[in-house]
Amino acid sequence: MKTRRKSKAESVPAESDQEQDNTRSFDIELPEDIDRDILENILPDVSITSLSSESIVSLYRLLLAQVEEVDATRRDLEESHAEGERKDVELDQALQDKESQGKEFEASLETMQKEVHAVKQEKEQLGGCSFLCKHYTKLTPCH
């Protein structure tokens, strides 16, 4: 039969085993394609060739933070592209509006020029008529 003291005493070594697991380190031989200097600059507080579980957890946290940062940057980039596309559409629409307005002005100008030409012709006809009227009245005797 186990007493409380015995169970408590048995649990103490289990905790110390767990602490030992946390402080135990893993020796790693880095391949040649991994630049040790860069890793040491990125992770100054971590022994690159002898990793503890705390170091591994720190690496996991760093990795997750980097993934979040990359995702945020990607979202910002996508938003910037979308904004650029919206601006392109707005500029195209403004250009089309100005071109339409220009064509309307050209059509109005042509209409006005035709009207001016017609008025000039009418004036010339009336001028010719008044010239004839003046001469006609001079030729006819007044009663």
C-alpha cells in the first residue's frame, strides 16, 4: 500500500527527470551548405552545434514569428497590387472620359463652324441684295 509520502517521494524524481530532459542538449554536426556565422549572428544566444530543448523552443518561436511577418508582408503586397490595379482602372476611366469629352467638343466646334459659315454666306447674300436694292432705288424715279 502506498502512502502519500511514498507517492510524493516517487513524483520528485519524475520532476527531476523532466528538468534533466529540458537541460539535456543535442549535439549536431552542421552540413557544409549551412553558414554557421550567419546562424550565430541571427541566434547569438543559442549554441548552434549543441541545442537544448529551450534553444529548440526559441527556434520554433523565431520561426513562427518569421512566418507571421512573411504572411503580413505578403498581405501588404497583395493589397498594394490591388490598390495599384484600382488606380489603373480609375486612370483608364478618367482618360476615356476626357477622350469622350474631347470628341464632344470637336463635334460642337464643327457644328459651330458650320453655323458661322452659313451665317457668313447669308451675310454675303444679304450684302449683295442690299447693294442691288440701293442701286435699284436709284434707278427708279420716286413718285
